[in-house]
Amino acid sequence: MAKELFLEIGTEEIPAGFLPTALRDLDSMIRREFDSARIAYGAVQTFATPRRLVLVVSDVAEQQQRQQVEIAGPSVQVAFDAEGQPTRAALGFARSNGVEVADLEQRQTDKGTYLFLSRVIEGQPVADQLPEMLQRLVTGLSFRKSMRWADLDVRFARPVHWLVALFGGELVPVRFGNLASGRTSRGHRFMAPAAFEVADFNDYLTKTREHFVIVDAAERKRIIADEIARVAREHGGALNVDEQLLDEVAYLVEYPTPLCGSFDEAFLQLPDELLITSMKAHQRYFTLTDPQGRLLPKFITISNTRPVDPAVVVRGNERVLRARLSDAMFFWKEDQKHKLESRLDALKNVVYQAQLGTSYEKVERFTALAETLAQQLKPADVELTRRAARLAKCDLETGMVYEFPELQGVMGREYARLEGENPRVALAIYEHYLPVQAGGALPTDDIGAFVSLADKLDTLCGCFGVGLIPTGTADPYALRRSAIGILNIILDRGYVLSLPTCVAQAVAALEPKLTRPAGQVQDEVVTFLRQRLLNMLTAQEFPADVVEAVLAVRFDDVCDARRRVQALADFKQQDGFAALAATFKRAGNIIKGHSAGPVDPARCEQPCEAALLAALEQVEQALVTDLQVADYAAALQRIAGLRPAVDAFFDGVMVMVEDTAVKDNRLALLTRVSSLFSGLADFSRLTA
């Protein structure tokens, strides 16, 4: 009979950002435990509030599954002597497994005949396994930051105050620090703090709700979304939807209650991003807009209680917000007393990275690189690009960005607009930071794109140049994000440029700072970018072998590589591809290790050789035009059309004949056939 496993870890308030990862870990850890212990189970569910982590697994078997094991022993030659009597090897193997030699069987293997023992391991009661399993699970949960408390030798995100562990309603004994598991849970810290006993998960859900705790974060999110939309309508506005904030707030409360407050309209002269950031990042407030999309002087906060007097709570939040916005207004006015460009010199005193110098030096480097990109891709924008690059980091020295670091770029854009800078320059100051996250917005203007590429290339090459290379577990300078940003910008804007050349230019500018050979740094950065591109294209559901095949021949032009991947992926879906691949792979295998010279038509002894050479010359001539216009689909179709002639060649002649001159000529012919793919993909990497 299957039973339900229920576990609750009750804690002090855990940071909202820790909880989604903890839930994923709970799910994967219990699955690994059950799978390795041969325990059948049903659905796994995890839930969290700031004060509890919950795991429930349905239909858990009461008994481990039986296991049939095969144990290999010594070879028969070693196990028995010349008279057929068991040796010490056979006797020892049997004794160690608790059987007689007669119980062993002889079995033929690739290495000879060996002794084997087949036995069944009976399953043990699951209830006996669970205490150790749950102990490992609770102690094995890890967090970005954990803490100790009292004098206990345990760590957790926050102090643990209670444990509930039940299997089929029966207590599972688990210890953590000075706590022993029981069946007693607790309600909302303020609204219903009394303890209550739990019989099973359904009973737990009923009683937690009675004690003002909504355990399911998805349900809390739905409630919050519905309620803030309702409150926004009641106050004549529309919700400024923010899914990220909604997800976070759902993990900040156990019993959400929306409250609407307001602030002085005078603060609306501040940039919208500043107001939204102040309310979102620091207070977790939702913002409202009018029908025209303009920000309203109102906010919605989510209380974790149902206040007796909501007005008191609202006034408290308004006081806190007023103080923060007053600070912002002060910096807004003070910053405008100095031109943005006047702050450039101050960057000479800002250390960008100890080995790579100051922020001013970085600006000098990526300004030159951005100009080079503009000159190559859009010469008319060189001057504006230079201007944007020089101003790009100046807002780092403003009081506003010092107080609100997340507004770098935003404030630079706003101050540039106020100072009358070209609108494209102002926009580029903001857009050069894009994208700020995976899948995030990309620069919409070439100037911002050039500065963004240059800045990210300098960061990437600089860090590699002084040995700050990402590992499997650490990437403190977000170099993977920079690399992905570089690739996405190039693909989005359709820029035709050589990535290795750009890397070489960036490395050359960093030469005085490098602690490693420049050539090695270039190679490593290019390889790093290639791997990111491979991952990106594979994630877009292109076949991995197609991406590998294309990038193996060249990827310096990222947009061109993307087009070749698309063409080859489509080509691979066509009927007859497997036979075509086999034909050309055969040609590639034959010419391996051979250096071929020119094909001599006079040595084409058989009609099939002459026919292949004639067909090959036609394809080569047409292929020149296809490749010039990057029509890779047409190029692949032309190459595919050569297959009958290649098959006829293989059917009509033997390549590796004794006559060296004939053999070399045939190898040269096949080499030319194989080289048709040289600019497209490494055909040998493709699977049928």
C-alpha cells in the first residue's frame, strides 16, 4: 500500500530569492534518494513561504523494490585446479557472498569463462530508510548564504524552529541541531502564531489556511495579481505590470493584502525609471499609470498581514517613500550643476579593476574600438559614436548613481538629454549596457550597439588577459553574459564583421596590462565566444551536430555562421540525406592522410572518372556565385546533385590501385569533391 510523505521545515524569514532554488533542490534531492534506494513514488510537490519549506510526495511504496544483482568472480581457469577442484580464489569468492561453490554458475564472456553469482536482494521497509534520507535532505540543502545560530553545529538560510515529518501519518524521526521532528506546525507569525498538529498534507493545507498561511506561492501570486489589478482600477489607474516583482513579492508574504498609497506629484518631474526603481528595488512597490501610460503619483504595497487600520500602514509606507524620493530629488538637482563631460576626468581616480587600471583607461580603450567598428560598419556615425563612448561612464560619478547604482546608464541618458546632447548619443549612453540579462532588450541604434560591443569586448579580453577566467562554478565578472551579449547584438543588427579581428584589436589595446601572452589570450577569447555561440544555437533547437559541423570550419562572421546553420539544418531534413552523408563521408575517409595534387584529365581512365570530373567542374563554377551571395541552401543542393556521379565513381573504379599515378589522380579528384564543403561545414561531424 502506497503512503504519503510529508515534510515541513519551519524557519525564520528566508530571503525571497533563496526560495525558488531551495524548492528545485528539494525536488531533485528526494527523487535522487528514492531512485537510488529503489523506492517507487508518485507526484513530488514543493511549496514555500518566507517561514517554511514544504515537501510532499504521494504514493510512496512501503517496501523497497527487490533487486536482481549479478556478481562476477574469478575466471574458471583461476577458480579450479587441474583436477577440477576449487582453488582458494573460488572458495573465497563463494564464502564472501555467503554461498557454496556449487551455487556459482559458469558464464562465457568476451574475456573468457568466469564464475558468476546471481542473487536477489529483498527490499527493506521504506519507513526504516526515511529517517536517514530526510536527515540528508535537510542538512544537504544549500543556499547562497547560510548561517549558524546559538551554539549549534548546523547551518541553514535562517534559524530552523520546527520540523514536521510524516509518512502515512506516522512520525518519521529526524534531528536537526537541537530539534526533533514532530507533527506540530505553526501559523502566521502575527495573525495566528499558535501551534497546531498535522495529520497529513490535506489536513495541513486546511489548518494553515485557517491560521492565515497560504502555502502555495503560485496561489499567492494569483491573489496578488488579481488584487493589485483591482486596487489599481479603484484608484483610476492601470497596473504597471512587472512579472519579476510579482514573483518576488509572492515569496515575501504568507497572507498577501494590497494597500494603495500616494506621493507628492512634484516628484513626477524625476525620470520614470528613477521613480520605478526607488519603489520597486527598495520598497517592492507596484506602480500605476494613467490611460496615456504616464506614471501616477500612487503605489501599491503588499502587506503580510491584514492590518487593523490600513491607513496607519499606508502612512508609514508613504513616509519611507517620501524620504527616499526627497534624497533622489536632491541628487537630481545637484547633479545638474555639473556637465556630464566634466566628470570624465574624475574616472581617472576610479579603479575599474586592479590589474586593468582605471575606468578612464577603460573608456579610452573602448572608445577607440567603438570608433573602429563605426568606421567599418557605418562611417557616418563615427563622430557620434566617439561622443557617446566618451560620455558612457560619466554618470558613474554622479550622486544619483552613487545612491542608486542600478540607474547607471539611465541617469547618463537623462542628464545628456537635459544638456542638449544629440538624442542618439543620449540613447547610446543607456543602451551600451544592454542586454542586462539573458533574453533582455538589445540596443536599438547602431551607436549604442557599437559602444556596447566595444565595452564588452574590452571587459572580456581584459579579464582573460590577466587570468580572470570563468570556471564551471564562478563567473564574478559576468563574462558569459558579456559574450552572449556580444553575439546577440551582432546577430540582431546583422553586422558583417570578423569576430577574431575584433578580439585581436581589443587585446592589442590592452597590451600594457596583459599578464599572459597576447596570442594565447586571443585564442582563448575566440574559443570562449565560439562555445557561447554553439550553446546559443543549440538552445534555439538547431541540431547539435549541425552547429558543430558549421562552427568547426569557421565562425568569424557570426551572422554568416547562423545562416549556414539554418541552411544545413533544413538540408538535413530532406529525404535521402543519410545516403548523401554516407557517400561524402566515404570520400572524406578515403583521402585522410593523403596529400593530393591537381587532377590530370588524361589519367581519368574510366568513363565514370571523366564524368565525375566534368560534373565537379560544373558544380564548382556555379558554387562560386552561390557562396558570393551566401545562398547556402542553393549551394548544398548543387553539391547534393553531385552524388550520383560520386556513387558511380565508387562503383566503377578502385581508388587505392597499385599504379601510383592513377591512385594519386583519383585521390586528387576525391579531395576536390570533399573540398566543396570546406566553406560550409565539416560534413564528417554530421550524424545521419
